[in-house]
Amino acid sequence: MPVLVMKFGGTSVATLDRIRRAAKRVGVEVANGYDVIVIVSAMSGETNKLVGFVDETSPLYDAREYDAVVSSGENVTAGLMALTLQEMDVPARSWQGWQVPVKTTSAHANARIEEIPTENITAKFAEGMRVAVVAGFQGLSDENRITTLGRGGSDTTAVAFAAAFGADRCDIYTDVDGVYTTDPRVTSKARKLDRIAFEEMLELASLGAKVLQTRSVELAMRYKVPLRVLSSFDEQTDEAGTLVCAEEEIMESNIVAGVAFSRDEAKMTLISVADRPGIAAAIFGPLAEAGVNVDMIVQNISEEGRTDMTFSCPINQVKRAQQAMDKAKASGEINFHDLVADENVAKVSIVGIGMRSHAGVAAKMFAVLRDEGVNIKVITTSEIKVSVLIDRKYMELAVQSLHDAFELEKAA
Amino acid sequence: MPVLVMKFGGTSVATLDRIRRAAKRVGVEVANGYDVIVIVSAMSGETNKLVGFVDETSPLYDAREYDAVVSSGENVTAGLMALTLQEMDVPARSWQGWQVPVKTTSAHANARIEEIPTENITAKFAEGMRVAVVAGFQGLSDENRITTLGRGGSDTTAVAFAAAFGADRCDIYTDVDGVYTTDPRVTSKARKLDRIAFEEMLELASLGAKVLQTRSVELAMRYKVPLRVLSSFDEQTDEAGTLVCAEEEIMESNIVAGVAFSRDEAKMTLISVADRPGIAAAIFGPLAEAGVNVDMIVQNISEEGRTDMTFSCPINQVKRAQQAMDKAKASGEINFHDLVADENVAKVSIVGIGMRSHAGVAAKMFAVLRDEGVNIKVITTSEIKVSVLIDRKYMELAVQSLHDAFELEKAA
């Protein structure tokens, strides 16, 4: 029988009633003739509670023990979902990550899936089991210890199972009814997209849209797993939600698919750095070693052998970045006058595969922001996106203006 | 290095503060030169919450999924305990049951430990790890599924580890400071015992004293593991708590060691059963098959080929017993007039290895109850105990009178 993967996030399994509701959806797909693999998150609030316990116990925790603790929420939901399905006379059983086993790297708290053997679950399907409920977010390292995949990791679990089992589709049930042109809380003109290309979704996810974990989209793109994002609270129809799919499957699309934004950015400027060959490596090497995720970089024109170097990073890594730079300065690796952090910035991005074939999209974006009096601090571009760093107070204005200017409220 | 097993129950790990307090105790034993195996329960309330989820989801649940769900509480505590010890610079790590693995039977929700391989943990001790924190109550079946050992099963986990590792002692930390002559809530004259023989503890545990799981005492007796019951809330001294040990290690003891009682009994009477050879088998066979734990049995004198048969069983098995008897009657296996259940009874028992060498102990018990006007409904005896079933309203009176009559407030 064809296989379908269905993933239910924390809010979709927050109570026993919601688990029943989710189980009914699963029952519909079983009746449609699918063998279903259900991936579940922890009941909402549970993982945060467990993370809180770990943080309070040991601020610089052993990530192996962190994983052993925080993975337990998914196990509870998996068992309860299997029991609920059994009550509905749907043959089901639960699997914890180590039982499959979901083999991962040993990068605890941020592991990557390496392999998902399909034999055990396939054998049970052959015996008549119709639903395998798998605890999301977790795996097993070579050292036989529990790993977790990072926050939002259950999305990645779902896509990895869909790829391993050659599923027809991977449905991600969440608390929003699809992917929007931008966050509807910022502009009421935001429109739900029926379809979006993997590449666009990948940019949107990594630029701040929280609907899917970035890695899950990467994986779906690599293995060509059609991904549907839909709400577990609405009635289900064939047209519900947003289908994330290959570019070729989208007939018409706007030049710009969506506007993403992130408030979690900080701008760091190294003032008066001695400009010499290798200076970028001398700065960004130590930052990478310290685990700082540098995003945008801009270097001023050099004057009298000195320059300013600006970069952005997540706001919760500012302290780490400062320590790394102070250490590099103390060891003589680099020489700068001052390091200034600006935490009142936001990143706004436009994303669309149409940009590849349309010139002038970036220029139009800059003109729109200029007309609104928004000063641009840093710019980065890729083939299908343009991002700018601006003062945080202008963020909503920038998003609304760009949404209007590119007419995102209208379907292509 | 010698090995010590320390088990902390739910109230001893109910909060992060209490886990820290427990970890300090562990640190003291590490400083004393022990390699320590710590067995932890779930934080108090957690297992009940999970059992509640399962019961609400599926009243006649699949016990394999029940085990997958309810075992998760212990995993959380094990990780948090390991992190707490690491914070105190004590090298520690956690193990879940399947990681050891604690091999059990496949009797889900009531599995028995079959084997505990020691290689993994011993190897870590050899590398310098000082504490192995193991999630109690859980194991792994041959089918690679999680099992649990029944309520209170962490005591059994602790004793089984102590036996497997040849531990010097198994310390059970709980919310009471030892084993008492009877429940102090029933008589203020109840006295903490410094020592008690395995056999006595076994009878007390199976007769209703809730301080230790019966199977843990059985196991301790079979493998001669000295067991110490003590409070995690008191200051620790060498004389703290109660040592459960071999008879030979107790110099002097009272004839009666303690008075146990249980409110969880029901009396069932089959009225006017046709008396014939094999009738007992015809009655108790079907009851055993239905999973009814019959405790006491008494058969009236036969009159005109018919008799009454009375037995006791746990109060929550009354319905099951009735169904089994109705089915046996319908199939013609047995013939009786009526089945009467009396749920207003209690069982009171006196226990002591001294009874073996002292005659007249049972007679004295019956006289004490007679003098208080307490009617005895059923009696059973063994070499070291006498149990009676009485009206529940007399239970406290019976316990107090027997405690006084056998002078249990005085040490031997």
C-alpha cells in the first residue's frame, strides 16, 4: 500500500481531545488506503518544561543528558496516539527513536539524521498494522545514546521518514493553515499560498518564517518529498493548506512569493580594523569556532590601511561574539579600536524564484524603503532573495510597504 | 571499588531541590570510596499523571503502549540526577532501562527482571565514572519493547542491580525513616525497628505495609542483599533507618515483629455450592484464569452435600471475580445459589519469626480480639504470621490492641 507521513506539532496534540481529533484525521487517510507513519511532537509546553528543568539544574549542561531528558515528551504522545488509534480499531503501535532506530550523528541537541532503516516498520505493515506512530525530534547515536535534532526537529523527522519510505506526501499539521505571503499579524493583506517552491520555502524558513524547520525543507528538496503544511484545527479538504513542491509543479507564480522578517538579529561593528590580506579569516574564524552564526557581512571602504567590519548574528549570541573578539584581540590575532553591538535592528527579506528571470527586483525594494524613509544598514542577496537590516522600529512599516509594492495580496 | 546501590523514591526527587539533596547523599558515599548505582523513580505525581492519560485514552489499554508512556517519568529524573551530580563535579551519566539493558519478561505492566548485564556500567566505572544513574521501574522485552515492573517497581530495580553488581548494600531512600512495628498513623506507640529479617519484611510487605515492593524483598532475600530503608529528609547516620537482613544478623527480637493491615480486601462468599471432589479446583481455576488474586480461603462444614465457600481478594477485583463465577455457573462447571460480596472488611496480621519457636501466639491474638468484641470472619496462618479478616470499622481498634498486647512499643 502507498505510504503517507503525517506530522502533528505540539499544539495539535496538546490535550487528549486534540490527540483524538488528530487520530481521526489519520483514520481518514487509513480509510483512503494509505499505510500511515505518524510523527508526533510533545504535548505543547512539555518540552519547554523539561528544558527549564535542565537549564535550572545545570546552566552549562552535558548535552547527552539534556537529550535524554527533553526527548521524553515525544514518547508520551507517541504511546497515547497509538492507544487512541487502537480505540478507533485502527491497528497501530508506537516507536521511540531508538527502536526504529533513527540513526543520527553524535552532535547532541543538534544531531542530524544519517539513516532510517525501514525493515521493522515495513514488516509490521505487511502483518496488517496500518499506522506506525513515531516519536519525533529524537534519534540514536553510534554510542547508543539518545540524541535530539534541535527545536522544531520533528518536522525533519517527518520528512526523513517520508524520504526513507518513499511516501506519496508528507503532511505537516500545525496551528496555522498554511504558508502566507507574510505574517498575517503584521499585515491583514497577507495571503495564504496554495503552492510554494522548495527553494522559496527554504529561504523563508531560514529568514525567520517559523512554520517549518529549515532542515526539514532542505531534506524535502533533496529527496523531492512533496510537503503539505495545514492546520489540524480546520476541516480537511484536498485543497487545504500549502503544498511545498518542486518549481516545475507551480504553473504561475508571483516574482516575489513572500516577505520574511526576523527580530532576533543583532548588528555588530568592529571599528577601525587593520586592513590586511587574511583579515576576514582572522575575524570570522574565531567567531565560527565560538559557535557564532554570522549571517550578513559588510566591509567599509578602507582608509589609511584601516576599515570597519560589520556583521549580523542572532541576538542571543552577542555576548559570545564579544568574548571571541576580545580573546582574538588579546592574543594579537586581530587589532581593532572598538566593537559596537546594535540590538535594535531587524532583518526584512523578499523571496521569490521569479527574481532569477526578472531584473530590478532589488532596486525596487530599495526604492520602496527609501520612499518610506527607512535607512538600510546592511544588504545581502542571493539568487532568489534580498535581505536588508534596518532599525527595528521600521520593521512592520517595511513589511507592509513591500507586501503592497509587490502586490502579494493578489494571486498570480 | 566496592559498589553501593542507592534508590530514591518519587517524594525524594519531587523537585529540583530535592534532587540536589539526594545528589549530596550520593556524593557522600562517593567520597566514602563507593562506586554508586543510583536508581530513581519519577518525580512524585508524574507517573499518576501519565497513568491518568492512558486510562482516559483507552480504558482497556494495550499494556505495551501503557509501558511506553508511563516509563518516561523515570527517564527525566535519571537525566536530571546525572546533571546535578556533574554540577557537583561527580562523574556521572544516566542509563535508561533499554540502554543497560535491563532484560525482562514480556509481561507488560508487570514484567519480571530476567537479567542485568553488568559490562557497560562496569566499563564506565573502570574509566573513572563514579555514579551510574539508572531509570527505575523499566526494562526491555525480547521484542525490543519497553516493559515496566508494576507500581513500586523501582525498589525491585534497585535490589536486582545490587544483586547483579554484588553491591555491599542497597539503600532505599523514601519519605519514612524506616520500617515500623505498625503504621504510626494508627497508633502513636508504633516503634521504628532497627533491624528486621527478610522473611518478616516479606510478610509485612505482602500484607499491606507499603514501604517496600514485595518482589524487591523476595529478591533481596534470595540474593542476600542487605537492604536499608531510610528517609531522604533526615540527617544520615550509620544507624539511620531499618536494616532488612538475614535472620542470623539479628541478635534479639520480639516474638511478634509487627502488625500489618490492609483496607483493600473484599470477602466473597459462594452460598450453597454443591460439595464434591474437585470443587475447589472448579472454583479457583476460573478465578486464577480471570486474574483474580485469591488470598484467604475458608470452606464451611458440608451439610447435605452442599457447602459455603468464602475467599478474599483485592477489592478492585470483585467485579472480575463475579464475572468469572457467573461464567463458570453458566457453563455448568459449578453450581451455587448466590455469590455475596462484602467490601466492608479489613485484614489484620501479626508477623514475627519468633512465632516459629513460640506456641500460643495465634491463640493470644484471637483472645485479644475477642476481649475487644471483634468478630473474626476468616483466618489464615503461615509459619511466621497470622492473618484475620474482620469488619473494617474495627481495624484500628484491632491494630492498637494487638500492638499493646504483644508489647511492640518495647525493643527486645
